[in-house]
Amino acid sequence: MVTIAIVGPGYMGRTHAEAWSNLGYADGIRYVVGRSLRAPFEHAPSARFVTDFEDVLLDREVDVVSICTPTPTHADYAIRALRAGKHVLLEKPIALTIDDAIAIREAARQSGRVLMVAHVVRFFAGYELLRQAWESGEVGRVLSARAIRMLAVPTETAWLLDESQSGGAPVDVAIHDFDQVNLFLGTPVAVTATRLDPAGPIETTIEYRDGGIGQVLTYTSAPIGVPFTSALELIGTRGVASYRLSAVSATEASVTEAGVTGAQGTDVAPSDVNTYRLANADGSIATVVTDNQPYTRQVEYFLSCIASKSEPILSPTDAAIAALEVSLATRESLASGRRIELRTRVSAQS
């Protein structure tokens, strides 16, 4: 049985606990680390709540640490855990600075343990279909990638928009899409971002070394009632592929194999809200994408990397650093009104 510690008792900590539990490791969660003692998680019935991370580091039976704390703490927790011989599943963003991100990567290399940054969008079924279409050559070489992420940030998580804690919307929210666009277009070389209103939306254009263009729309101040929306379209030399998820409500809708259930139990046609489409010279298809528990599959893949002592090629650290570079350049462009040239220090297309 793998022994696990979860650092951070908030929403993402509970999400990680549920994912571990789904794979049969509920009783393997030995610790939950937080600033204050709390009741046990629903999905971690045997966990001890501790306030001192050293309790985890000194326990030789702890194999894995899931780090789900505010981003400024990531470097400290991850580096200490790796140096103590623990495998680390680290919530995105990897860090708030490139220097911290590289320090985490180097600690992983020196430790010989597995580090995986939890860019969970890579494990969503719709985004996986896009990757398959790209890898199979069905869309050819990608020339343009266009992404949308739109939501209303709940009041209780407004700290996400505090740049000192989360990096703001470009770092904490848009990084999902920057990671995806980098995946399909390669090495980013310049970023230009525009926001006419402090509340957004943010429009970011990314130029790539091989000539591709990425465009990302990020809106975290959507009015109440506007559905959470996540979408990505690839325009290639052989065809076009797209995926779009639009939940009825960020809090009242869930996508399941049975479709989408909205407020008051109303049914919504799943083809309207969770659809993958591909069109090329071979024809056109549209596929309704069902929920596949991406957080659970993310943990399952992480465990497989530990078992095989291999790097997590489906969510590599260098790609997490490249996405952070674009995020930070977006912030800089918004503040200065200028096009920002990147000093890319890693390979983005992994």
C-alpha cells in the first residue's frame, strides 16, 4: 500500500484525497497538513491532521506527498519533500517565479524521485482527443490554436485573483490554456496581452518559433449564471479539431456518462456542452465526450510513473515551466502594454 500525505486541506486537497480514494488508497492517506487541525476528510478516514510538515518528512513510510497549497509555498514544500526522498504530485502552477520552478526541477533530478506537476487538463478526455488527432497527423501541422476559459470566481476563493498569492488570472487560470497551446505549437517566443477593463477579459496572443500563433481568452469575472466554459480549437494543414465544454453552471451542473444535469434537475443535451469535433479531407465527426474522472486518472498515471521509475512524459516539468513563462509574460504585457519577448529556458513541446 502506498502511503500518502496531502499538504493543504482546502478544495484541491480534498480533490486529491478523492482521487486517491477512487483508486483504493483512502486508508493510505496517513497525513493531512494544514495551518490548523480540522476534521478528517471524507475520502481520508484514517488521516492524521498535523500542522508541522516535518512530521511528514520524518516519517520514512510516507512515499508520496500531494502538495495543494497556495502557489508561493510550492517551492519550499516540494524541495523539502524531494530531498526527504518522497515522490511529489504538485498542483499547478509549479511556482510563481521561474527561478523557483527551476529549483524544484533540479531538486527532483538530484533526488531520483518522481515529480509531476498536476496540469490536470492534460487528462481531460476532450483534450486527449485533440492530442490524439495531432499525434496521428489527422490535423497535420498546427498553424493556430485558440483557447477559451471563462468562469466566475467564487467569493470564498477570491484570493486566486491576488497576484501575490496566485499570480492572478494569467498565472492561476490561463496557465491551463497556455500549457495546451504550447503543447501543439512548440516553443513560444513572444507574448502580447490586452485587457481593456481591470476585471477582464484578457486576450493573449502568443508567437511561436516555428511560425504558429496561439490565442487565449481568459475571463474570471463572468456574471452569475454564465456557464463555466473551456474550449480549444486547432487549425492545421490537414484539418480542424475542436473541443468545447460549457457547464450549465459552475456550481449546479455536472457532466457524467448520463449527460449533463443542470439546476433543479433539468436535463441539457450533452452535445451542446461537451463536444469534440474533427473535420479534414477524410470526413467530419462529432463526438459527445463523457466524464472520465481526470483527477483520478492523473493520480493513476503518476503512480504508474513511480512504479516504472520513469519521467511523467504526459505532464513533464519542462512543459509546466514553459507555461509559467508565458503566464508571467502575459502579466508583464498587461502591465506595460508592450509585446514581451521570451527568454525560454526549457522545451515547451513535451
